[in-house]
Amino acid sequence: MNRDDALLEIDDLHTHFVGEGEPVRAVDGVSLRVARGAITGLVGESGSGKSVLSLSVLGLVPPPTGRIVSGRIRLGGRDLTSLSQKELRHVRGNRVAMIFQDPMTSLNPYLRIEEQLGEVARLHLGLSRAAARDRAVEMLDRVGIPDPAQRIRAHPHELSGGMRQRAMIAMALLCEPELLIADEPTTALDVTIQAQILELLAGLRDERGMSILLITHDLAVVSAVCENVYVMYAGRILEQGPTREVFKTPAHPYTLALLRSVPRVDRRAGVASGSHLLKSIEGLPPRLDAGPFQACRFAPRCDLVRDACTRAEPTLELREGRGRRCVAEPDELR
Amino acid sequence: MSAPAANGWVRLRRNRAALAGAAVLAAITGLCFVAPLLFGLDPHTTDPAARHLGPSGAHWFGTDALGRDYLSRCLVGGRTSLLVGLAATVTSVLVGVVWGAVAGYSGGRVDEVMMRFVDFFYGIPYMFLVILIMLLFSETARGEPLPVFLALGLVQWLTMARIVRGQVLTLREREFVQAAIVSGAGPVHIIVRHILPNVVNVVVVYATLTVPAVIILESFLSFLGLGVKLSWGQLVAEGVAVVNPIQSYWWLLFWPSLLLGATLLCLNFLGDGLRDALDPRTRT
């Protein structure tokens, strides 16, 4: 990954939730780049800090307990962590947009699509009511909603789930943001709609050079559309690199374990034939409120654990565009 | 905004119960405010020869212990009750909704302070509070309707604030609010555009319940000599007082109760209809 064409650069970000006692280290030293015009995947299980990471980018870590303790988040070279709330509001929706997991609840049931989309356009682009409406129709058309001039008069409950997610995407695209953060955009949709939405996202990247940070726990989604992938675990990136390579030759035991725990259509699962057997990862993720990690955070669940793993947390080892935090030899991961 | 309002109107007009409620309410209101002027009805003139007369051609609703025409008293009394109910409810809705929405949306310390304020006033017996507020006004002003409206409204908003805050607390976490925040909307915009429309149904229903509560409260105030003279509540109270097994002056209780009951029922129907009409998910 070339450093120069990165749109979003996150450096050593620490986002903690501070209460009584030890803080919860939800994001614990994450560095991540989203290249211009590319879809970058961020995978990890529930509670690994993916969503907190995306909220950090938007300056929306819930106060008063949540805060960015250290690190930098730069969008096109500009540091977002030093912006005021007012400046951040201008960034949100305008330069960075976000779409959520559940399109059923992401639209206000009391507002027509027209009003919901229109107000974003008026807010950021200063358009008149009529111009905002035209813009909204144009966007709905762009995301593949048939008969947009008619549909725009609908209330959310009158649209199907896939349609609502398209409307959400249209809303996110109104101001032509440079970066789109998609937090589990397809999780609540059935597979055929999922494929259409992913296709739509890939199309938007191609035709407008939009950068997308795709947050998901679905490995199939990542392999379908992401150029690069980051694997997050317990607040930290354990492995990163081009999706193809990472999935083909995972360099971290966690990635390997993740891949082995997912059924694949082209393989028969459940047959006792070695690597084809679906394997769950034993144990639970570590607590994030037990002080700084002194050992590899995956060690308690790792098959390849050794003394070195419990003495210190492995440093990020970068080689040929790939990176991992592990001391095991690559050959051991076959 | 005009489009959904128009649609709501269409939905409201299709709700027969609500429409009937609105019509009866309008009729009662009209009678109370217009009829006494039109027919020169006088609720105050006493007539010792006509004490405790039952309903007749001369006195449709009968007369009371001082021989005053009961129809006039019921209609003029209705003015007070309706005005008090409306004004106090409007006050309570305005204050309560703003207070609750700001507290709930701000959360944290602001919420804490604002709601402790509400708790504090909740802790004081409301009658005591009403009397305190009334005492702020000069003695001559006390018999006027305005102090009573204010005093009652300023007590009623407490519950409204709590209800709205509770709603806003859950709404704030809803994804469409998050989506609005992510689109760069400011707090005022979010409260007005996204949160308030979603609490309207609860507010409308509670407001229709507040009107009767206020009307009854006012009658209690009248009983203590602090309310506005002559209201339905007061007439009912007088009517109840003269109920006895030997000599029944049933009309003294019946008429004001009928008017009061009909008004409250109509308000409930109307409130129900409004709630449905304002929700776009109701099919037109």
C-alpha cells in the first residue's frame, strides 16, 4: 500500500471508555489506511472494536466516558481529532458518510424519503427545497431504485429492506463524500439483496473513485469486494494486507482460525477430513478492561502458543504490503 | 411539512369517532361561549321564589339553592373549565416537551440536573405548589383565570417532562437519529425534525388526559376558594353536596356531570384519532 494515495490514515489510535477502575480499551493502538478509490475491509468478531473505530473517525465516540486517548486520524492529510464539533459536523455527511447495519431502523418512520434525503442536501449543499428534491431523485436513480420520482414520496415502511438500504446509500452519497464508512451494510439483508448492494458499492467505487471502509464480520463479503483487509481482534489489528493474499495464505493464527470456522459452498463441511472440518475457536475474547496487554491477546486461544507469546505482545511485522502481529513461522500456519 | 399534515387531515376525517368527538366538543364549546350572550342568560341573579326548581320550560336545567338559572350557570361555568383545561394543558405541553426533550437528548449532567429539578417539585404536594404560585399574584388578580391557568399548567408539566424524557432517551439511541448525526445534523435540528415527531403520539394522548385532570383540579381549587368562581367542577361539587336520601336535587349533579363527561369523552376520541392520524404508518 502506497502511503501517498491514502485518503484516510489512522495512526496508533487509542479510544478508551473511562469509568471507575481500568479503562476499557476498545480501540487499542490501531493503524489503518484506506486508499483512494478502494474498498478496504475491516473484519473482526463482535466486540472487537470495529464500530468504535468508525465512530472515532466521525468524532462520535459517546461522551462522557468514551474518548480518543491518543493517536491521529487524518482525512486527506487533515487531522480530524483536533477539529471542533462544529467543524466535525461539516465533515460528517459531507466528506465522510456512513451507512448502518439495519435499514429498517435507520430511516425516521415519520419522514418521507424526500424529506429525509432533502434535508441532508439542504444542510450541506445549501440547495433550495426543489433543488434538494431533484438531487435526491437523481441519487435514488443512481442507486437503482426504480421510479425514483414516485418512490421519493414514500414513507420508509412502504419500502422493502433492500430498497431502504439503497435509500440509505443514496442519502450517504448526496454530498459526494470522499469516504463512505459502511458498518455491516448487508448483515440484515438476505443474500440476493446482499449481492446487489455489494455490487452497487463496488460500482460507486469504480465510477466515482469513492473510498469505502467496509466493516463486517462476514468474510465472504470481504473476499467479494475488498482490495485490502484488516483483521481486528480485541481492539487491535492482528493481520493486514491484500485480501486475496491474506485469505489464501493467512499469516496469523487468528485469521486462519476465522477462515476455518466459516462454511464454504465449494467445500463439504462437517466431513472428518482434516482441514475441511468446521472448527470453532475455543475460549472467549479477553477482557478489555484488565489493563494494558502484556502478552499476545490471542495467545489464550491460539493453537500455536509458545513462551514468547506470553512474554510480550508481538510487534507489527510489515513485509511486502502485508503485516501481522505474530511470532510463529509462516510455515506453521498451513 | 405541509404534505404529511394534509395526509393526517385526510386520515382524521376518516375516523368517525374522532370526527363525532370533535363535532360534539365544538358544539359544547360554541354553546358555552355564544349562547349566554345570544340569549342574555344570567348566571348570577338570584330569585328566592324559585329555589330548587326542577327542569321546566322556564328553567331548562332547573334552578339552584339561590334560585339562579342552572342552564346559565352550566354554560358560563363551562367557559372556565374549557379555558382552564386548554390553557393549562398548552402550558404543560410547551414547558414539559421542551424540558423533557432537552434533558433526554442532552443526557449526562444536564439531564441529571434538569430531572432532579422535576423530582424536587414532584416531592412537594401539588396543591401546596399551586397555592404557592397563586400567592405570587396579587389578591385582586387571584380570582382571575390567568393565575389559575399558570398555576395548574406549571404543575402539570412535570409529568409531561418525565414522559417525554423517557421517550427521547430511547429515541436518541435509535439508528435514524444516529444516521442524522452522522449526516452532520446539529442537535436542534435533530430534536425538532427527528425526535419530536416521534413523541407526538405520546404527547397527544397524555395531553388529552391532562385536560380532564386539570378541569378536576380546578374544581378542587374552587372548593378551597382559590379557583375561578363558577366552573363545572365547582357545580359538580355543589351538586354532590346536596345529594341526600330525603330530597333529591338530581339536576344539580346531573347537568354539569353530563357536560363534563361528554367533553372528556370527546377529547379522548379526538386524541385517539389525532394520534393515529399523525402516524404515517397508519394506512390511509
